Amino acid sequence: MSNSRRVGKSAADRVTELAREVLGPFMAARGFRRRGRTFWRDGPETCQIVTLGMNRWGTAAASDFDAFLGVFWHDVEKILRNPSAGKMPPPEYRCTFRIDLGWTTPKRKQSSWKVTATSDLTAIGHRICRQLDAYGFPWLAYRSDLRNALKTTRYLQREQDGNYTSHELVSAEAKVLFMSKLGKTAHAKRELSDWLTAGISKREIGAFAKRAGISF
């Protein structure tokens, strides 16, 4: 891919070009479809998402972008009345599990790539492909396996003070549904009781429990 200046192409246009020309063949070979800067691989239980998200503070001439990963659990999100349920591909921010590709790497560091009119899109794309192969796809597989749904330690980041933080995003409601799917009904009921203590109304919790098939 030429590095010469592309007259009239914005940074967002160039990232879309990267998605189409560099990541496109790589992802297609692994069963992913593409729409714009989003790739998805749908299955009976989950839809796996990889999307290139532009920095909101970027300009037409130059902008950073990140690679975001998501796993959308169809039955969980249907119960949660997710607007994207049944409409593939879902946006990354509506996925059951979400993470920045950089947080899946051993360095546990968010990675951003800068794109201008003269950026080497092929080089950037190949770096993303290598990270996806080594770390991103294993994360997608891990979060698409029900046995791992409630496991929280694998992708923690150790801070300088010795504490650990997680950059994976998953809702409290989804966690309760996974408890139920895994047969941990008692755990799910305790979690719902904690919601009562936190001030959520019994009526709201009861409605959610009914949809989830949990006697509460």
C-alpha cells in the first residue's frame, strides 16, 4: 500500500482503508465478516467483535484509533433487552464482555495507533494482526466459553502498589445470568439480595429475576 499523500482522505477514511485492505483478508481467512471498521464472527451462542474505534478528539488530518474487542452472548443480551439482540453485528459497546486489545497483551497497556496522510497503513495493520493472533483471538475464545464467564483473574493488571485492576467490562446483570446458566442459583440469589441492599427496588429485581428464570 502506497504511503503517498491521499488527497481528500481523512484519517477516518484511511483507517477504514486499513480495515478493508490490510485487516480485511486476514480477518476473512478466520471467518470474520466486515462492515466499515467492524469485523464480526457470529456463532450459535456468541458473536465475536473486533472494531477499530477513532479517537473522538482527532482531526480530519490526524487521529489516533484503538482496536476494541467484544463478545456478545445472544441469550444473555436477549434477556437483558439489549437493543442489538438479533441484529448483527452489535456495536462493541453493547457487547457482554469488552476490552481494548492492548489490555490483552502481556504489558497490559492500552494501544493506540496514529494515522495521518502519510502513515504506513500496511505496517500498522500487520502489527494489529500480530497482536490479534497472539492475544486478541485467545481473549475472544476465552470469553466465548461459558466455563470462563465468571472467571476474573486472567486479564488483571498489577499496579505499582501491588493491587490488581481489571480493564474488562461486563455488567452486574450479565454476571447474575451467567451464575444461573452455570447452575450457581444460590450465588445468583445472593447477588440479587445485594441489589436490594444497594437500593434497587424489589419490583425491578423481581421483574429481572422472572425474565432470567430465577425464583426470587
